[in-house]
Amino acid sequence: MEEAAWGFVGMLVGALASIGTSWLASRTAATAQREKAQPEWRQQDLKFQTKAAAELQKMLVEFARVTGRIRHIGEMREGQGKTREPQIDSLLFNLYSGQPRPSLHDLANCSRG
């Protein structure tokens, strides 16, 4: 009977060792897969940041150009003895209040007079 008990204990130890080995192998595989995917994720993140920075830079350049043009138009009109038109003031208000940007067509129409 003692031999049967030791056989049963040996079987339990072997089963637990097999379960532990399987768990370690799956954990190692998951870690390796995560590490493999991480550089790809970082590369995508870097692409996104670069694209977002380029778009932001383009928008800031356009904003500076448009506000400079509006200011120039206003100064030229004031220098000619004309008062600034309400259209220019509304365009400036829209630019600074977060309203949709005026198109170049809108700006060209304001500069005629």
C-alpha cells in the first residue's frame, strides 16, 4: 500500500510540474510577443506625432499669414483716410474667437474697396 501512495504522490508532483512548465512557457511567449509588438507601436506613435506636428505647424503658418494680411489691409485703409470696414473687424473677431477660418476668397473681397 505504501508503494501505491508514493506512486500517487509522484503522479501529483509530475502533473503539477507539467502545469507549471506550461504556464511558464505561455507567459514567456506572451512577453516575447508584447516586446515584439512594442517597437511597431512606438514607430506608429512617432509617425502620428510627426504628422500632427506638421499639420499644426502648417495651421500656425496660415494663421500668421492671414492675420498679417488682415492687419496690413486695415493699416493701408487707415493710411488712405478710410476707416476699417466691418468685414475686416468681423474676420479678426472670427479668427480670435475660434470661429471657422475665413477663406482666401473672403479676404480678397475685404481688400477691395
